[in-house]
Amino acid sequence: MAEHQDQPVRLSTRGRTPSGKPNPVDVHVGARIRLRRTLLGMSQESLGEAIGLTFQQVQKYERGANRVGASRLWDLSRVLDVPVSYFFDDMDDGVSNLSPRHIRGAIEEPQEARDADPLTRRETLELVRAYYRIPSPQVRRRVFELTKTLGTPDDQAPETATASPSED
């Protein structure tokens, strides 16, 4: 081994950032696991049972604290009824550029992806689930239109927003 003394020693960070925080890619994958599990109305405990883990291990995956291996990701995709690619959907370039192979030499800690992504917030998940529990398609459509109108800045709202709604 004396022949390798001039090479720098590589310390394993197990995919974490230089500060020791979970890698943003792992955080993104975990957020997608949580999103799908919550949309299905599945508890961490029931997901854990389906893939042979404790709910604490599922929590660690969802936070990005534990990395998800390929075989586990395959199992998760089957239980959550999504393709494996689902877990990487909607990943922005800022996150994907911080994969472990890119992280060497990274100086600044990025803002965590889940802070910027409203799809990972519990409020959003509860809203989506409540929306799909509305039995009437016409009422659902009106709620959708109302939400879009309320979310539009005043200077961009269509003039017809003040008119009475038409029947579907």
C-alpha cells in the first residue's frame, strides 16, 4: 500500500453533504415516498409491514436520513403502485447536481428541496385527499375553479371571475 501514499485519503460520507446532512437527492426520494404513501392513505406502519421494515425505518427513508437501496426502491414501487422513476420525478437541477458523484467540491449547502416544494407539505396532501373525497364531479370542478381564482394575483385575474358560475 505504500505506492498509494501520494493519493489523498477518501473518507466515506455515505452520500451525505460535507456538513453531514442527508444528500438532497435522498431527501427528494424520501419526500416522494411520503407523498405517494400519504396520497394512498397508508400509514408508515402499514408501508413498513408491506416491505418488511419498522415504521421508524420508513420515517428515516422519508426524511432522507437513510438511503434507499435499489432492491428496496423496487419493493416500494410495487407496494405504492408507481414506477421506480416516480421517485425521481420533479427533481430540479439544483438537487440532481448534488448527487454523491457531484458533491465533492461543493462549497455551499443548498436550500433543502422539500422546503421549496409545496407538494411535500402535509397541508397540500390533505387538500388533495379532501378534494378527491368530494363525490360530485360538478362540485369538484367548482372547487377547482374557485381555488384557481383565489390563487391568481388580482392584476392577472380574468374579468369573468366576478360573473356568476355557469352550470357544468
